[in-house]
Amino acid sequence: MPESRPPALPRRLIAMVYDTFLVLPLIMLNVGIAMALHGAIARGDAEPLHPQLVQLIALVTVIGFFSAFWLKSGQTLGMQAWRIKLVASDGSAPGWSQSVRRCLGALLSAACLGMGYWWCLFDRRGRYWHDYLSGTELLLVDKPPRKKKGKAAEPAA
């Protein structure tokens, strides 16, 4: 794998905030669909969904959201905006099981008072605990070359 540097922690955190603003409405939509299927909305009764069902819907939504983006391009929309890419430790694209393990490992990293995230400050390759668990790592993507200003393109004849 070509040498590439890991992104700095603030860049990673800002990308996570971006993605949070995208995944939260998806969770709300999926919970709303579950409520409609449950009949609570249509009947107008006050019987809510079981809290563990709501947590399961949220977990499946988050895993689906991140895994779909990581499998497609290695980048969520927040990661694209901040030029971060997820790759397998050998430099290849992450697989389905790696994506799911990374999501579940991220929960573990957060559950330990965020220590799994802070670990990137001590790891020489900038990896989180869930990078170790999933065999992945984050890389900083080079800036695309700037387009030169000047003459407008000639129209094709």
C-alpha cells in the first residue's frame, strides 16, 4: 500500500458531525415507518414502540448507512467533504464484514468513554480501536488538481 497519512482528529470529528446530520433523519424515517406498520399512528393510540425495537432500528439504520457508502466508494458524504477515505489495511476496498465490524467496534470505542476514538492520538498510524477490530484504516485523500484559469475552452467544431 502506498504511504499515506492519516487524517487529523478534528477533521475526522467534523466529518462525523456531517454524517450525523445525514443519518439522524434516516433513523427518524425508519422509526416512523415502523410506527405506521405497528399501527400507532393510524389508530391514534398512545401505545409506543418498544424501546429496544427503536434501538434496533437505529442500529440497523446506522450500520446500513455507513456500510453502503463504504462498500460503494470507501467514503460517506461527510468523509468526501473532508477528504477522508476508509480502506482495508492492505489498501483494498473494505468488504461487507469489515464494514459491519467497524460499525459495531465504533460502538464499543464510544462506550468506553470514547477511548477507542482518542486512541488515534497515540497510534503512529492514527487508527481507532475499531480499525484494529475490522482491519481498516482512514487515509487523507489528496486534493484534486486545481483547474487552470485563463482561456475558455474552445467549442468543438
